Amino acid sequence: MHCVSAAKKQRLLMSNWRIKLSLFLNYFVFAILLNSVGTVILQVQNNFAVSKSSASILEAFKDLSIAITSFLIASYVVRIGYKKTMLIGLALVSLMCLLIPSVPSFMMTKLLFATVGISFALIKVSVFSTLGIVTNSKKEHLSLMSFLESFFMIGVLSGNFIFASVVDNSNPLSTKWFNIYYFLAGLSIVAFLLLSTSRLDESQVQKKEEGKSASQEFVEMLQLIIVPLVLVFIFSAFFYVLIEQSIMSWLPTFNKDVLKLSTSLSIAMASILSGSIALGRFLAGIVLRKIDWLIVLTGCLAAAAAIILITVPLTKNTIVSSVTNLKDIPVVGFAFPLIGLFLAPIYPAINSVILSNLPAHKHGAMSGLIVVFSALGGTTGSIITGHVFDAYGGQTAFYFSLIPITLLIILLIIFKRLQPKTNINTEVKMAGGH
């Protein structure tokens, strides 16, 4: 019996290893696709003569499709199956990446980001839900979430270099950079094959939801919103992503218009932000095991505000001529993106806190709410930043981040105070009249 038990445990560990690897690869692929929006915003201004305000709509195509899809599908993900849902997302994005190089246009970039948004909604809700199956404790959940989000940023970092390598500085009107999507289609297909050959045991989660109608599952997701802890979390996630995306999506344009870097350097230098977020999340996976999350996160937000206040004023003294060499880039070009180190731990930490306070069978519904409000925060931040950038310039646009940073510190303190007092299962039942 001991041998059988040991053999079963070994098979489970191997199965979990393949699924975890698959989750990391899925996140890597979508990190490149989603966060290429900053690069594409810059490129469509050159290729298709669109204004900054018009280009900012790409963020809305991405984020609103994420929000709408998550809202409609999250409560049904358990019924469909986490693995099957992820495979659908990978198949959709593979097809779109194969198509777009043949018909490059501003409209196709809108359709691309809409498809990527729909697919990522399916992936992210399923990934967050799957973490509850493959981890055994709150600390393991928090650590794996931080490492997963860290790997996401490695994908973003890789994407910046990939896109920078195909941009033609001498011919701003060239659309050859669209060919990079053939490579991304190949990555998506590899991710599809790895996941399709991995085993994920969803039986325990599905058993908890047996006998419920689709409408009951949807209502239960909505009932989560009125729980005070969840409500404060939702606003926290919204403001965090608003801050992150307003900086990440507009940093390449900021580098080009304010720091006067060449197009390829503007994109490549934005990778410092991605790299610093990746490093910050990796370190957070270690630090958060030992130090209370509220101390870490509020300290990080205060440091992020300090970086904005110190570095952004330095951009007023940048040279006017175009910068084409790494050695000529002003210090602020390297210093400002380090804000990512301090923004990094916030998102995975608050997501893990809220999910680990819920039973595994409710992770799908909660993940849906996370994705919906994160997407709304992202598109709000990018569009506001685009309009402020257009009207008042890049410095003012980035100073804007100080407002949501202050609000987020207040929300995190409230979130922490509510956490020990809240029994989410009881409150959801009371809200539903059970």
C-alpha cells in the first residue's frame, strides 16, 4: 500500500510539474502579445498616420474584450473545464497571428488586440483557477503567483527586444515588423501542444459545482462583488493596473517624444521597465514569505511615488536632437523605468490574498472579477494618459500616476483591516439569501 501511495504521489508531482510549465509558457506568450500594445501604438502612428488619442483606442480593444469575455464566461469556466478553456484561447490567438501579416492595417491591429483580449481572458481566468488545484497552502499559492507574474514580465521584456529588432528606423512607413506575428503564432502552437498533452485533474472542483444551473453560477459570481473585502480588492486591482498600464503602454512614446530617442531605442529602453517588474516579482516571491504583505506593498508604493517626483522633472533638460546611441541616452531614460521594481509585488500579492481566502471551486468566479476590473483599469489608464499626453505633454501625463498611487495606499490599508474579519463563504450565502 505504501508503494502504491508513493507511486501515485510521484505521478501527481509529475503531472503538476507539466501543468505548471504549461501555465508559465501560456503566460509568456500572452505577455509578449498583450504588452506589445505600447510598441504598436507607437508604430501605427508612423505607419497609418493616426494621432496619439486615436492610437490609444488599441488599449480599449484589448482591455474591453478581456473585461467583457471574463464577465460573460468566468462563472462557466468550471463547467467548460480549465484545460479546455485555455486550449480554446491558444487556438484563437494562433489563428489571428497567422493572419495579420498578410493584411497589415490599423483596423487589423484593432482586431488583433480584440482577439488577444478574448483569448487572454480565457487563459487568465483558467490559470488563476488552476493555481488552487496545484498548490497546497496560502504561502505556496502566494509564492507561485509571484513567480508566475514574474515570468509574465520576462515575456514582456523579451517582447520589447523582439519588436525592437524588426523595426526599421530608416523607413518609418515600413510594415515588415508585422511578420513577427508568424513567430508568435509558432510560440502559441507550441504552448497549445504542451497543454494538450498535460494532465489536469479538475474532478474535485467540478464536483462542488454539480447540480447548479448556468444562471446560478453567474449570480454567485455577482454576489461576490457585494462582499466588503472583495469590493475593496476590486478597486485595488483597478487602480494598480491603471498605474501600470498608463506607464507601460506609453513609455515607448514618452522615450521618443520627450527623451528624443530613436524608434528602436524607445522600444528597447522600455524593456528596462519590464525587466525591473520581473525582478521585483521574483524578489517578492521570496520576501513575502517572511514580511507582512501590507508593509511590503505600502513601502513599494511610496518608493514608486518618490521615483516619479525625482526623475520626471529631469526630463525637462533633455537634448532636442535625436538619440541613436545607447551612450547618449540621458540618465532619466535608465532611472525612471526602475519604478517597475516597486510596482511589481502589488498585483500578484493582492490577487493571491483574495483567492487564498476562497475555496477552490470559487476561484473561477473570483478570477473573472479580477480580470474584468484589471482590464477596465488598464484601458482607463491608457486612454487618460494618451489624452493628457496629447494635450499637455509626457511629463504631465506621468505625474498623473501620483493620484492613483495615493488612492491605492489607502485601499490596501482598508483591505488589510477587513481581511481577518471577513468570512467570505458566510457573507456570500447571506447575500444570496441561503
